[in-house]
Amino acid sequence: MLKVAPIFTDGAVLCRRKEIRIFGEAEEGAEVRCELRDEKDRQLARGCGQSIGGQFLICLPAQEAAEGCTLTVEAGNERFRAGDLAVGEVFLAGGQSNMELELRNADGGKELIPVHSDPQVRYFNVPKRAYFCGEAEEAFRNARWRKVAPGSAEDMSAVAYFFAVKLRRELDVPVGIIDCYWGGTSVTAWMNRDWLCRTAEGKRYLDEYEQKAGNKDLEQYLKEEAAFQAGVDAWNEKAEKYRAEHPQATGAEVNAAVGHCPWCPPAGPGSPYRPAALFDTMVARVAPAGLNGILFYQGEEDAGRTDQYDVLLTAMADCWRTAFRDNGIPFLIVQLPMWIDAGAKDTFTWPVIRLAQAKVRDTLKNCAMVSLPDQGEYDNIHPTDKKPVGDRLCELAKAEIYGLPGKRSPRAVNKQTDGDALSVILDMPVRTADGKAPALLEIAGDDGCFVPAEAEADGAVLRLKAADVPHPSHARYAWTDYGTVNLFGENELPLEPFRM
């Protein structure tokens, strides 16, 4: 009956300098004993607890970084042992497809995978399962930690990989990544029903989905899902063949040749896209393990669906902190980069999400954000150069979590009107990378009608003017789904988009 959660199997990384929580299943009422020993077989910690409702949770005192540890858990005559554990920094990497994009599909991944070796960097992929069933239970029981070694990590989040490798080098301690993501998912899929219903916006998502799904049961949903997947697979086969024959083809040209992808997944009780789905089937499976931080890259799916993304993202962060029993877990957000489909019109929905993400950064405790206005790809919603994202997250973590020198993007902090001009004050000097005038800056008067501004950068001040705005009072920067930015700080990071 003794079943220790798979996140504590051989090679696991336990979070350092925080309470270590070991949990799993045991016979009702059984006393469960736990011991952690180092590579010299010296006892680091021990604890005990009781199985209640078939579940146990044992809390061990915080430890410093260590390697080669052994974990032993006993209940009655049953005994569990895991070896080669490490104590270090543990981060959960969550979100949708841009966090999900695997190392094998990222720039440089194919070259790195055969040769890289960094056994102090390890990862645990939470199985992607949208509903509970025997197969899902087996997949989770079989999930294991893996080390970064030649031939491995091909299925690791590329963003998390580059973050972890850099962080391990900077701190010289083991780093563990819990990969927990699913492409195409709304932020509402990643919090439980209770937290969804605490906000009017979360309740709206829930009600709209339930109305769309109707009363269909799981069997009916699975039939519809199989038909949908068959259509997507057939389209992918045609599209891949066309791209092989026309490697420079844009997305619009592919669609014109083979038709649009039939992306309309059915709604129902087994869908990964339903509100509250993946918190229960994925996040809750690894909670309440100790975390040193959370990396979250998501928002694409909610663009155009809500103007209150900040409310939803804040609720999700609070939900996760509650689940992991730590209201102070550092929460590092990846702000959406630039993107637009070839030939498409600007919807101006992505800048709304970017602004909401910045608002969460400014209002949620222990929260920080990396900005990526220079990292988008035209006609590709999944930029493949993930190293800058991981590197910037690491720089952010150094500054915000570890108190080390780190780099972050310049930000607008104030504005002032001087006659027919508006000055935007930044928190550090900027320059144009191409020697041209600053791009994507706009100003407006009290009517809120923005027009392009004539702009110049003078150290940490942007001076903006426009003939059609004699009394400017508002400014914004990079207010577009897709555009080319040219303002960068002396640390070579781009100016963060703003509206003020």
C-alpha cells in the first residue's frame, strides 16, 4: 500500500533552505517514518507522520545544497528507498505552448542534446493528462526525474533548460525543473474550480464553457475528440508535405494550399482546455512539494477573450501558492513577445495581455517579469530561439530571488507634459539599437486618441511630440501585436512596453 509520490524517486531534487515535504499514500492510520541521509550516509533529517484518509505528509527541516542523498520512507513492514537525490533550487515551469516547446525543437537543441552534460540539472515531466483514468494513473506512477546528459533532455522545456543551466552555473548548486504545461490552454485551466469561482471573470469562463459542453458524458466527448484529432493529423500531414516542398512558405500560403487547420477542439469533460482541468490532473499531483520559484509563460490563449487577464493570473498565482503551502513563492512571468500571422490585421489584443502581465508584476508580492518585445517572430506564434528567454529569467531570478547582480529591462516610471511635448521618464538610460529615431511610440491628449509621436531618446528620458496633439497627456510604447522595437538599455535588454 505504501506509495511515495513519483516526484521523490531516484534522482529527485528537493528544494533547499525551505521545509522539505514528502508525501504519498499509505494504509489508513499507519505511522509513516522518513529519513534523508547524505552521500556519506550521515543523517540530514528525519520525521514521521500518520496516514489520514490514505494520505501522508511528512515535513523535514530545511537543508543546504547537497548531492548523492538517500531518502527512506517506511510504513509498517513496507519500505521505500530512493537514491542519488540532490538538494538544490527547484522551479516549476508552467504555461502553454511557448513554455512547452521542447529543447529538440528549439534553436541549438539538436546540437546540444548529443553532447551536453550537466548532471546537477535535472527535470521531471508531469504527464499530460486531462482526466483521471487507469492510463493516467499509470503514467504518473511511472514518471521519473532525468539528468541533463548526452542524449537526454530532448523533451525538456527549452525555456526551462536554458534557465536551469545558467542558474546552476551562477549558483553552483543542483537545479531541478518540474515541467508542467500544455499548449493552447487558458490560464483558467490551471486553477481549481474554487479559485475560479472567487472571481467574476473566472466564473464567466466556467459558465461559458459548461454551456458550450452541454450535458455530454466522457464517452461522447472521447468520440468527438478522436474525430477532431484525426482531422488535425490529416491536416498536419498535408501541411508538412507542402512545407517540405515550399520551405519559404508563410502560414497564409500553407492555408491557401491545403486549407485551414481544423482547430476547433470539442468541449466536454475530458478536454484539457476546460477551466480547472489541468490543475487537478497535473499541478495537484506534485503539490505540496517545496518550490524555490515558479516560471510561467502563458497568455496567448486568453488574448481577445478577456480584458481582465490580470485578475485571472493573480488568482492562479494565489491558487498555486496555496496548493504548495507557501504564500511567498517567487512568481516569474514571461511577458508575451511580438506576433502576428502573415497578412493578418493587428487586433491590438496582445498588448492588452502584456499590460495585464505587467500589472500583476506590480501588484502581486514576490512577482517579477521578463519582457520580450524583441523576441517575437513574424508569422510564427512559437519563436524557436528560447535561449534569450531562459537567460533573462535567470538574470531576473538572480536579482529578485537571490540578491545578486542581475539584468532586467528598462521601464517607464513617470511622465510630465511641457507645453506641446511629453517627457517619459525611465528608470535607466536607453538608446536606439539601429541609430534611427525611437519607434512605436505614440501620444494622445485628454481625448485618448493616440497618434505616432516624433520621439528622441535623451538618456533616461523620451521626449515625444506630434503636430496633431498640441496638449499631450498620455503615452504608450509598442502598443501592437507585432512590430520592430529599437529601444534598448545599456544592458542590451529592450525597453518594456508601457501605457501611461
